Amino acid sequence: MAWQMIVLGLAMLAVLGVLFWGVITMARGGEYNVRWSNKIMRYRVVLQGIALLIFVVILLMAGRN
């Protein structure tokens, strides 16, 4: 079960990293914000979906044992 938690932790850290990237982008403003804000939001949503999928798979695997 330890490797599953590591994978889930890495997925959650990826979401957190992209979230902070988006916050910093919004704080910067200007052309960089206009160019990247929607892409960063999409990255975050995709990574959250992946993290949620990993979580569900871990729960299903734990329920079978």
C-alpha cells in the first residue's frame, strides 16, 4: 500500500504546483496572464481528475483485500 500512497501524493503535489503556478500567473497579470491562465486552469483540472482517479483505484484495491 505504500507505493500507492506515494503515487497519490505525487499527483496531489502536481495539482498543488499547478495551482500555485496559476495564482502567481494571476498576480503577475499582463500579457503572461492573458496567454497562460486558461491553459494552466485546464492543466489543473486534468491533474485533479487524474488524482481523483488514482484515489478511487486505491480505494477499490483496498476494498478487495
